[in-house]
Amino acid sequence: MAIAERRQTTFTPPPLQPPVEAPVIPLLTTLEKRLLNEFQHGLPLSPTPYADMAEKLDSSEQEVIRLLQKLKELGYISRVGPVFKPRQVGYSTLAAMAVPCDQLHTAAEYVTSRSEVNHNYERHHHLNLWFVVTAADQAAVEQVLTEIETHCGFTVLNLPLLKPFHIDLGFPLWN
Amino acid sequence: MSDSSLTSDNRATLDEIDRAIVRATQAGLPLVPEPYQQVADEVGISSQEVQSRMQCMLDQGCIRRIGAVPNHYTLGFRGNGMTVWDVPDEKVREYGKKIGDLDFVSHAYHRPRHLPEWSYNLFAMVHGKDRSEVDHKTAQIAELLGDDCQAHEVLCSSRILKKTGLRIV
């Protein structure tokens, strides 16, 4: 099959992550939980933000930096910093495809390999592949969707954001 | 912040220095006592200017928040349910705001229907430790919508195939 051959030569896909397993709840100290719960937003725009955090937490700047470093190394936080509103710097859309089980792996690998795709999830639904495409403008995004459609051979459902209702300020992880 | 500042048509304009700040901070602030000073040195401006420009981007909504970005998956929050709802179009705004205000909803969006295969016009991301917690929270949304919910589904993720942060310029 020509398409299958082309797939093999155009990219080397990363291995798929294993399926979701039973959650392993990490053991965190009260201070670590407070860091995670109370500082998902509101990191001070001051010369010494970590010292300011430490003051609120009755801790020290050194300790706050050490714990944030540790949480990052363990993968419990991806970073400390600004979260940008995605559409500010281009155009993006949420797209979905219904892919038969035996072709899901190949289709998913192709979608993931596209640099314009920043999120790609397999979901339990007949529309089982959900991904976000971001590019400079609407036309560029639609071009990528068309290419994915052509390459994979399945209709892509284009579900662009019409209106957001919530600024993501993070949410409480523990009550 | 008013709703109008969040619409797609109302984009903040970023100049070259703002973009340099975005590039220098999108992978995270350095974990050093004076992180903005380090960003400033990289961009070639003063620390004060970095802070004031980031404050401006926050006010404009270009930066949603500054803080620790949790990785829900490794923290044990593996429910990650994308709930989708079919509500009357004239009420989507009202319900979107109500659902967006729930503390377990991280994002709520109005998206187009694609009839006949896709009848849902309101999306809400619900996070929980497992499927039953997501289902319980979804039931709370259903209760809030009452008879105005014509149909809904929960699409839980079975695999995260790709998740990368924003990359610009």
C-alpha cells in the first residue's frame, strides 16, 4: 500500500505510552501540597517571587526553591511560570477522528508526528482520537486537517473554540 | 476581566520584546532567587521591564496565570474526563459560565455542533482521581443543567499520545 510505505519513510514515531493504569497517588508533605494548591496562579511579579511565596508559607526562599525543583524533577509539576492563552499567538482547533481499532496505532502515530499537533489523546468513544492543531492562522490549521484527513483516510471533525467561559486559574487538587 | 477580552477577535498585540519574554519564559521561570532578573539578562532589558510587561500581558489575558503548573497525571489525577453537553444554543453562554465556575472544571468552551454526527455544543474538562470521581462530578453538572441538558457524554482519555507546551516563534 502506497500510503503505508510513505508513513514508514517520512518519520520515526515515538513509542506509544502504556495505557492508563491504576493511579499511584504520590506522597507529598503538607508544604508541597500547599505549594501545588496555592501557587497555581498568583506567583508574584516581584524581584524575589520565591521569597514572597516563602513568607506566605512560613518557609524559607531556599526551601521553596528546593521543593519546586524537587516537584519538577519528580514530574509533579511541568514548570513554574506563565501559562499563555493559546490563541493569542496563532489559531488552533480541537479535532476528532473515528478510527477503527486495528488502524488506530498507525493513525495516532501520524497525528502525533505532525509538529502542528500539540495535544493528542485517545478517548473512549467511537470518535477515539482527539487532537489540538495550532498554526499561524485558520487557513494553515485547515490545511493541516485536510492533510491528516487525506493521509489517514478518515473524516476529521473540526471543533474550533467559539467562546471560552473560564480562565484557567488552576483548581484545588486537595481540599 | 470582561468576557469581551476573551473572544478570539480581541487579541492583544505583542511586540518583539514581549515575544522575546514569551520565548524566554514559556518553558518555565528559572528556579533561582531572582528569576525575572535572569530572564531580563537573556532578553536584554531590565528586570523591572520584564515584570511590568508580564503584568501587562496578564492584564490583557495573554498570560492566564503565573505559577506552578501541575502535571495532573503524575499527581494521580487520571480521570481527565472531557464532558460534552447538548444544551439549547440560546442558553449556552449562561450555562457555560455556571459550569466554568465549578471548581473541578478546568476549562469550559462553546464549540460548534456538527449534525448529525456531533450534537454537543458545550465542552467542560472535568478532573478527578479516577473514573468514578469524574462520573460523580459529571452528575453534578447534569443536575445543574436539569431539563436543558438534551444529551451528554463523558469521554475519558485512555492514552495521552502527545502533550506539549506552547511553542511560538
